[in-house]
Amino acid sequence: MAETARTPVAGPPPASRGQSGRAAAQRRLVRLRRALHRVPETGLHLPRTQELVLGALSGLGLRITTGRRLSSVTAVVEGTRPGPTVLLRADMDALPVAEPGTPPGSAVRAPMHACGHDLHTAMLVGAAHELLHRRDEVRGSVVLMFQPGEEEGAGARLMIEEGVLEAAGAPPVAAYALHVASAALPCGVVASRPGTLMASSDTIKVTVHGRGGHGSVPHSALDPVPVVCETVLALQSMVTRRFDVFDPVIVTVGSIHAGEVANVIPATAGYEATARSFTPKARGSLREEALRTIRGVAEAHGLTADVRWEEGYPPTVNDPAETDFAASVARGLLGADRFVDLSRPVSSSEDFSYVAERVPSAYLLLGACPSDRDPDTAPYNHSAQASFDDSVLADGAALLAELAVSRLAGTVPAVG
């Protein structure tokens, strides 16, 4: 990781404690979040986003490094007393989604921060200021991981390869992250569960090879189109007949492509699908069964199928002890009614899973549904209509900071 030059531009001062301090922090974080929202960037290279983060952290005396292969920022908060290391992570990238109308908060229509990563980034900056204000309570070090490329590119894996887990000199004993939700949870409510929280996400790319011909004489060709259709349906039957309903898998075909005109049988046809599972066993079986099903159906019709399985993110698995600890911290800081236990995993995926494979971790969800929307019907993350309530920023920042301080101290705030 490359050491950055420390700029003389001062960032906003650390928040003071109490209600007035929280309100001042909230105002600063709203300004930062809106600045981030105006410059959405996708993928691994986020130069404008990185510049804003570096500016917000400048003048604080942090040990800051940036990535070589991606626009990451790693900052280390060192406490006044020695101790272990805790990692806090925020993803920073946007989505290739067009924001509807003329958005007041963005300088461009697309891409768009439709997943709330601009809130995550602002919250982690806020946590940095809170940790510095409470530095005497920090018994060790806190690594702040500002990560590009969560939506695509496996930025977390690249940051690990570039040394984020060794940034403080010792590997973290625990890692935490949170993700805002524009629907499903009431605003300000935190949720999580021990064990698998999110699914793995892999991609199946299929090309069926036949023999082209004229649509008026299909018997003289080997038509790949009906074979593609049959394999799509066979995959759905496979899901319900080859897998335990209590260890589920999901296969969704999102793109089908074949031919260009109505009266010509194409020589090839194909599709792409997402494959999701919640355990390593089901993930391995899904790959094996999907490939066998697709190739078998094609062979039964006298055609061949090229099938590529592209491995994506593994399941995001919460460490039970760290999740119980994080739940206790959230209840103590925010109130007993502000944390709920999820009864089952969610089928989205996350590259924080790469951190969780190496460090005992807890990943939390934070409701950010605007007050004028019903969480049960509001557009969810990734929708162009998704909207997030800035009122959660200060609480999110305080929660991240408290997780680090309490974990290093071995204490949990009492429930108020």
C-alpha cells in the first residue's frame, strides 16, 4: 500500500459528546454525504470519491495509505494505550443506474448511489472523528477500511492482498461493517443474525451450439433456441428437486440472447444467470448440478453447450460471538428497541465476506427508509427510486465507533 501525502487542509473537527455534539456531527456528515452523492463513481477506481475522503480525514494525524490497484483509503486510529486491532469497513462505489429526473443531490444522472454507499463512507468518516475524540478510551488500534469495488471487482479481496489486515501492524481480532437499507427495516433500526447473513453470488454463462438454417425448414437445422429455453426451465426444476428446501439455492436467468431476425435459425443461442447459495456444500452442489443439467439437455437434443461458471463472492458469515456482542452494543447505545434479530439470511451478496473469512466479524443492517415511505413497500436498494434518510448518519457513525471502543476495552454499554 502506498503512503499518501498529508495535505495541510484541515478536516472537520471531532464531534463533542452529548446531544449538541451529535447534532453538530450530523450536520457535518450530511454535508459530506451529499458531496459524495454528487460525484458517484463505479468500480475500483473512484478518484473524486477518494479525494473527498482524504480531505475529510486530513489534519487528524492519522496514518493513511492508499491502494495501488484501486482507489482505496486505509486509515489507522492509534489509541493512547497498547492493545489489539479492530477493523471498521465502508464501501464507496456507486451503481450504473440512472437517477430519475434531475436529481438535486447529484451532478450527474448516472451512475447513482442507489445502494447507500455514500452514507457508509460518511459514517466511517464520522466514526474516525468520534474515535479521535475518545482516543483515551481506545485500547489498541482501529483500522478504517474505505473500499471501492464492492458492487463489482471484489475490492475487499484486493485490499486484503494489498495489506489492509496488516495496516496497524497486527491482524484485527474483530471486524465490523454496516449497510443501510432503503426498505424492509424502519428508519434507525439495526438488524443482523449469527451465522450466514448473505448468500454467495456466482454467474453461469451458457452458449448452446447448433446448426443454423431457414425458419421454414427447421428439420434441416439444429435449432439452439428451444434447447436454451428447455435448459432454463430445467434449472428451475433442478432447484426444487435436487436441493434441500432448508439449505436453499437460487438460479435466476437475467439475459437471453439468440438470433437477429424472425425467419432465420441461429447457429448459437445463450444466456447468463446468477446462482446463489448459503452454504459451501450447497454452492459446490449447485455448480455440479447446473453444469450437468445444461450439458445433458443439450446432448439429448444432439447439440452441445459451453458452460462457464464464474465464481463470485462467497457467503457472508457472521461470527456468532461477534454478532452477539454487536447486538449488545447496538442495544446499549441506541436502545433495546433499536435492534432486531433476523430470522433468516438475505439473498443479496457482499464482498465483506472476504474479510469475514479471515477475521471474526459482524455485519449489520441499518434501516434508512425515509419517514414518508412505508418500509414494506418502499423501493429497495439498487432501484433508481431508492432513497435514504440522512437522519441515520450520526447514529451509524456512533455505532461503528462504539463497536471499536467497546471491543478493544472488553465492555458493552449498558442499555439505557
